[in-house]
Amino acid sequence: MTYSEPTEAEQIACAFDQVHTGLQRLLALATRTADPAPHLAVLRVLWAPHGQGRRSVVQELADVLDTISVSLADTDDDRAERAADLLKVAHDVLEDSVGGDHVERAQQLLAELATTAGTAQAGQWEAVLESATFTPRLIARRGDETAAREAAEAWLREHCTDVTGLAWTPDPQMAVGEYDRWLTLTQTDPATGTVCSTDVVVRRRATQAGTGDHDFGDLVAGPGDLV
């Protein structure tokens, strides 16, 4: 079996596919949630803050334009010279310190927001894995009941097999103190009709989490929490 080196065009096409896939992935991560943390991470990849010590996508793109413009300078043709000048302008726009300052400030604000977002606020809905056998695990926080229920069901389907017959049941006895709404997720066995608890609940906070309230910290639900 013989092996031939890929042509220059094939190498460029491959590189484009990799860049395109990466940028599409970043776009998806940045548009799926109101959580500031993913947005902050994407911005740091696309446009690293000053002094961070790593290359960003924008910086790498600026380098590509600069390299091409320098290479074109050796071409004895007015069109190449004009193209090089245009690329230099584009390079300078990408390197513009004003744009960088704006992005860095946005990152600072998102970093502050991400820090405070970890504290549950009044009116916020929590999807939680709650059991008498372990400390409650946070699945997600959402702004409304529907979104919290969807997040809880999606988490359960991701970590369990044969998830069918789900139903939400209000539990007013649990809706006391720091919570004013509480719903429990049950599952009905289609073969026997038996109703089982999933240990998943959604609940709405009546007050902001404070001293004495359980605010989860790093206790985020994972597959190992399911028995």
C-alpha cells in the first residue's frame, strides 16, 4: 500500500474543517445557556485578555494575515502590493487595543457575574437530586419552572436507561421555609404500573440563600450519585 503526501489544497481544506468545527462548537457553547461561565470561557479562547500569556483565536488570525502580507511583499506586482496593504489594515483592526479593552472589560464583568451566580436567588428554580441517603446534589438552576423541569428530565435521561412514564407531583408539605414551590419527579413502570421515586425534585426559592441555607457549593449531581 502506497502513501502519498496530501496536496497543499487538501491540507488547507483539512485545516479549514478543523477550524470551522471548533468555532461552531464554541458558538454552540456560547448560545445554549444564560450561565455566564461558558460565555467567559469562550471569550477567553477567542480573545485572550491582556497579559494572560496564551494565544487567542483572534491573535492567531492576526498572525495569519500578517504572515500573508509579508510574503506578498516579495511579489513584483502592484495587485499583490495592494492586497498586502489591505491585509495589514485588517491585521491592525484585529490587533486594535480599543477592541481588546472592550472584550477584556466584558470578561471582567462576566467573571464577577459568574462568582455571584453560584448563590441561589429568591424566585430561582433548582433542579436537585434529593435523597435521604446522601447530601442533596444540584442538577441545575433555572429562571422558571418549565426550564427547571426540562433540565431535570434531561439529566435523568442522560444518566439512566429506560426512562419512561415520568410525572411531576406537587408536594406542598415540602414547600416550607426557604422554598415556596416543590415538585417531585416520579416514574411509572409501563409493565406493572408501579410508581417509583426518581429522587429528583424541582423547587422554587422563597428567599436568597444565606447563612444556614444549603447552597450546594461543589455538590453537583453526577452519574455516580444514582443507586
